Amino acid sequence: MEQEIPYEVRFADQDDWEEAMGLAWKTFLDFEADDYTMEGVRSFEDFITDSGLKRLFVMGRYQMMAAYDQGRIVGMITLRNEMHISLLFVDKNYHRHGIGRALMKNMADYVKKELSKPRITVNASPYGVAFYHRIGFKDLGPERQQDGIRYTPMEYIFSETKAEQ
């Protein structure tokens, strides 16, 4: 999963929340929204604008890493419940530059090494399924739908050889 990228990847600061959620919304509209019902689009918007979610982030219970290009967020990934990828979005102008992989690798390393979890999970959107398969995630079942949101539950189980790649 490792690839050198010319962007800084690190945990996001509290001041980065609005910019990161703006990136998530814009990217969702560009690549995901057409695959969802209006209920799904509203559910996603409600999720990323929920003040309770931001409060969890501020309290350190909802982690976010971001990729920065000259101080601007060009990719972001969030983690809930210490092992579940909640959001992963990369600015469309930065697709295919290794940013999604770098964000995933950094978050996976954090989950394995700092939180000592044996795996990481995600509910992959239809657009994201192929990406997650490419980086080693396996389906846990068929595509599902909840509140208009379509997703495939997936997991990546850590092993010594995979973690050191």
C-alpha cells in the first residue's frame, strides 16, 4: 500500500473540520450522489453537518487524517469506533495520485499500532468498492441500503506481512 506522495498526511486540526466536510460534500456530489435516492443524499448531508459528529471529533472520539497540498486539504479520512472508516474522500483534481492509498495506509497503521486492533472495516459506497478491493479489503456480505445510503460492508485483516508492506 505504500507510495511516496508529495503531500503532507497527518491528523487534522480542529480548525480543519469545515474544510474537510466541504471536501466530502463536494466529492460526494461529483461521484456518489447520482447512485443515491434523494433520501440518501439528504442522509449523507445530515451526517456530515451533524453538530454531534463534530463534537465527537473535537473530543478525540472521531479521528480524522487529511492530506494537505500547500496547506489546503485535498483528501480526508475519518475513523469511528477505533476501527471503522467512516469517510474517505479525495478532491477530484487529485485522484490517481496515491492520496487515497496514503490516507488509508496512515489510518490503518494508527489502528493497528496505536489502537492494537486486528482489523479495519468500512461500509464502501458503490464508487469506492473497487478502490477498497485494490488495497486488499474483502466483502463481508452483499450491498445493503440504509436511509437511502448504498454500501458494501468490507474488512481488512492485519497481518505482519501486510502491515510491513
